[in-house]
Amino acid sequence: MIEQSPQPVLVEFHATWCGPCQMMSGILDEVAPSMRHKVKFVKVDTEKYPVVASKYRIGALPTLVLFKDGQPVDRVEGVLYAPDLRSRLEYLCR
């Protein structure tokens, strides 16, 4: 899916037990509606998909990875607040 997407894909790597991940999930829910025309949003539970987490060397949660043309172009570990996330996505998706 990531490799074949015509638009950038923002992947949130998270786990159900992770408090900051729950916070980041709420922020993504806030930002996603205004950005869906530019970015596809995907959530990956690292406990259910450890091979995917390992492939992208996810060591901290939450981690956001933005893919363009199937390649990772940006990465954020930890919580990124809505205004900063929106600005970053606008810049990277132009």
C-alpha cells in the first residue's frame, strides 16, 4: 500500500499500552480531516506487526514516518502537537 500510493502516506507506529501514543492518536484524528486530500493516514500497532516495526527500526513510541513515492522522507519520535504536525505535513507535501 505504501509503495503504491499516489499520495504521501503518514504512518503512525503505536502500541495500545502506550500513553503518549493515545495522545498522538487524538492529535492525528484532529489533523487528518483537513489533510486527507494531501496525505493518507495509516496506523500500525507494533505489537501486532513487529516485523513492520523492525523493518523501519521503530525503537520509540509513538513514531510517525512520512513516505513519498514509497520511501521514508520524514520521521518524528514522540508526540508532535497539531499545529506543528499540520505545518510539517503542508511543507513536506507541497
